[in-house]
Amino acid sequence: MKILITGGAGFIGSHVVRLFVTKYPNYTIHNLDKLTYAGNLANLSDVENLPNYKFIKGDIVDAEFISDLFKNENYDAVIHLAAESHVDRSITNPLEFVMTNVIGTVNLLNAAKELFKKESSKFQKFYHVSTDEVYGALGETGMFTEDTSYDPHSPYSASKASSDHFVRAYHDTYSLPVVISNCSNNYGPNHFPEKLIPLCINNIKNNKPLPIYGKGENVRDWLYVIDHAVAIDAIFHNAKTGSTYNIGGHNEWTNINVIRLLCKIMDEKLNRQMGTSEKLITFVKDRAGHDLRYAIDSSKLQNDLGWVPSVTFEQGLNLTVDWYLNNEEWLNNVTSGNYANYYEAQYNKR
Ligand code: NAD
Ligand code: DAU
């Protein structure tokens, strides 16, 4: 198969690209990424020379470019992860989220539809990677299932919900073979340090305040990023056309308890006196429209495809902290902005 993965230089996308290029050497994987601030080709330095991998720099908002790419490459499938992904950024710049997450997705759908209807087409799957945030917020009890109604609250989740609706509309209107998954909060290596866990790892390391929104009582359902990539692989290969799968680890934590656990792990690893890092916790103004609680019921995925998370939260958080402590250069390059030069150095000279 020849598969286009979008957003493969980002956090989750890089783990999906790595899994596919190494597990399926007979597949050809094209990674299409605009390399926004969130895209970092250093995430894929270990696989960038594999013969079945190719990086393509491009913007999914550019309809003509996307249309030409599909015409020239005759893909068998798309796994679409490219997006603006940070809720706080969506509150200050909603339009950017509409452009990439909605218009960009529709551009891909249009190109896939044109390819799919050709006599000579081999196109068989448009896999859209989405989020549990489309379902809105839960109270103290309950879980999101695949049948939960959409009720997004942030510009980010509204843009992702819109893209999900377009994907289903292309299935119902044009019979495009689509699959959608909605996943809970990911954490792990290569996570951009604007998001809660990597931000706090970096701040603990540098003895800086740990900003906790509101009282830290909001609940998120955390999943190790490699478990998400493995779920995407299972769904991509086995899900019925038109189906949706929720992905989550049954792993709910209040934000304050996540950060307390992280402080404990880092005090141990940095040989600091227990309790040192917790003193950095600083409660700050709450996020506007802050969803109280997310919790994913992933029993459909577990029952249909036998997927289960491979690590507990404590194990995954330990692996994550180890990764950040062992990859200081990655972290320094990301926080200083130097990582943007990776593309120039590695790709422009080819
Ligand atoms: P990320 O922000 O780390 O990466 C996004 C990638 O998309 C970057 O490499 C960026 O350069 C690229 N990109 C952005 N705009 C683009 C454009 N216009 N054209 C081409 N490429 C562009 O995001 P992530 O956390 O890895 O999330 C990946 C996907 O998974 C997103 O669709 C997100 O909504 C979804 N998701 C994320 C989480 C999570 O916890 N991070 C959970 C569930 C679902
Ligand atoms: O649920 C899936 C979603 O998880 C994905 O779709 C998004 O792309 C991803 O960014 C993530 O969204 P969140 O808003 O939940 O993640 P974030 O790391 O930004 O915040 C996690 C929680 O921590 C949330 O309740 C807000 C809070 N928070 C966040 C930051 C950045 C803080 O208390 N302080 C912070 O500085």
C-alpha cells in the first residue's frame, strides 16, 4: 500500500509514521506536513532514511497542491492527523483552527473523492484521527461512547467536530470509505512543551512555576502515545468502512494529581528531596470554557479488535520523564526554536 500520513512530524503523527514504516516495510509511507511550530522532523530522525519513507513539505489548506499530490501519487489510503491541536491557542486564534482543521480536512476529502471515483483508483480508506473533545464535557459520572452527541465548547473542539461531520458527510454522500477514531489525552515522548505534562516536566527540570488552571480539579483520561499509535494501526487495518472507534485508557486523573505524581517521579529521578518540586505548583486563572471532565469508554475497540493499553499511567509517566531527561537536546531545540532549522539542514540540500 501507498499511504499518505498527514501531520507526521507532530507528536502523535511521528509515532504513527514510525510504527508504519518499521512494521510494514512493504508499505510506502509519505509524511505530509507543513512544519508549523508543532512539526519537528527531528522526531523522525531514526527512520528518515528508510527506503519506504518520504517526507513532503506542504500545507493541507492549499487545495491545488493537495489535488495535484493525489493525482500524481495515486494513494491507496490516507491517515489524517495534521491539525492545529492546542486548545489555548484556539482561544486566541480561532480562524487558524478553522483553516487547518476544517478547510484542510475538506481539501483532503475532495482530493480523496476525486481519486476514489477514478476507474483506475486503488483508494480504499480515509482514516480521520479525531479527539474526545468533540463530545463536550462530562459531570462527575458517565463516559463518552461512540453514540454520545457532539457538544464541543472550545474553538479547537468545534473545528475538530466540524471536520468529523465533513468526513461522515463524504461517506454518506459520495460513498468515500472513511473511518474515524476519537481519542483521549495523549502523553509521551516528543510531546510539545506547551501541553500540561511536557510543560511541567520542563518547568520542574528548570525550577520554574507549574501553572495549574483554576483549582486543578479538571479531569482528563490519559493514554500513552504509543498505545494510541497501536490502536490506529488496529483500526486502520480492521475497522469496517464508515465506523467510529473511541480510544482511551480508562485512566482518569485530576490535573492536580497528575502534577503531584509527576513531581514525585521527578524528585526521585533528579535526586531532589521529596516535596521539592510540589512547591513549584502555582494556581493560575482558569482556561475560558474549561471542560470539567473527559472519560472515554473504549470497550468497542477492546471487544472488536482486542486492543488494550500496554502500560499503566505510572509506567508511562516514568518512561516519558526518562525520555525528556535523556533528550535534553530535543527539548532545548524545541524551547529555543532551533528545531525549525532541521528541515533546512536535512532536506533542502537533497
Ligand atoms: P501536534 O500539534 O503535535 O501536530 C500537528 C502536526 O500537524 C504538526 O506536525 C504540524 O506541523 C502539522 N500541521 C499543522 N497544520 C498543518 C497544515 N495546514 N498542513 C500540513 N500540516 C500541518 O498534534 P498532535 O497532538 O500530534 O495531534 C495529532 C492529531 O491527533 C490532531 O488531529 C489532534 O486533533 C488529534 N488528537 C490529539 C490528541 C492529543 O492528546 N494530543 C488526542 C486526540 C486526538
Ligand atoms: O482530549 C484530547 C485532547 O487533549 C486533544 O484533542 C488536544 O489536541 C490536546 O491538546 C489535549 O487537550 P487538553 O486541553 O486536555 O490538553 P492540555 O495539555 O492543554 O491540558 C490538559 C489539562 O491541563 C486541561 O484541563 C488544562 C490543564 N492545564 C493545561 C496547561 C497547558 C493547566 O492546568 N495548565 C497548563 O499550563
